[in-house]
Amino acid sequence: MSESAIGTKAAILNGRPVRESCSEYTYIALPNDSNTLGNVLGGRILHLVDLCGALAAERHSRRAAVTAAVDHVSFLQPVHIGQFLILKSSVNRVFHTSMEVGVKVWCEDLRSREVRHIMSAYLTFVALDGSGKPVPVVPAIPETDDEKRRYQRAERHREERLHKRSIVDRKSR
């Protein structure tokens, strides 16, 4: 076995701390982001969630990563033009070539300085090599109590995703 292959294998066994994947993305809501009521379009927020999630996935895997799934999403409150969207993401857990990434979104009103939680989402990303083929990803190592909780929940999320997918697959036959 070559020295680089041994190094790669050791990295996969050791993993990387979750903190190394943490990413933050801030965006100001502009008029072209809104619907006729002056609220930011949900699709625009989902686009930003996907970008922020990809930052964490690529930071952790050190590879290009593509979105494979987005779990249930609920918009808790509207966001208005001129407000800041603050998105924070991190890898919750790795499952061989896929990663669950959690993204939390807040809205900040610049005048009042009020910050509100507006949504959370879980996304699954798959790391790819230069040929576009899935590649193994080093494990995510949770260190804090919150990271450990998200790590445990990620297994349940994965089981639910796979169960839903098997139902859809059976129905499409």
C-alpha cells in the first residue's frame, strides 16, 4: 500500500471535528427576492440554505458535494425586504459517502436589532471525486453536547429518509 493511501485511510479512520465544518452565510433581502407582499420568497431562502449547507459539506469532505435530499422544511416567520438572513451550518454526521448537514436560519432587523429564528433544515450531501463519482468521507467527530445530540438524531433522520424512499420506490414499480 502506498504512503498516500495509508495517509488517506488513517484520515478516514480518525475523522474531523464538527467545528471544522461550521459555516456562516449572511445575506441582505433585496426587492427582487420578494413576493407581492414584500416577503422574501421561500424558494430564495431554500437556495441560500442549500448554499450554506454545501459550504459545510465541502469544508468537511474537502471535495465537491452535491445535494441529495432536503428533509421537511417549515417557514416559522416571514422575512421582509431589507432584513438580513443569517445562516449557520455544520455537518451532523457522515454515512460513508453522504453527510447530513444541519442549517439554521435567523432573520435580523437592522433598525430594531431583533433577531428571530425563522427555520431549520437538514440536508443530505454526497461528496464526489473529480469524475463525479461518490467517494468516502471522513467521519464527523462531535465534541460538544449539542453536536453529540445532533449526531445521534442524524441516524434517525437517515432511517426516516431511507424508509420514505423505499415506500416511493415500491409505489413507482
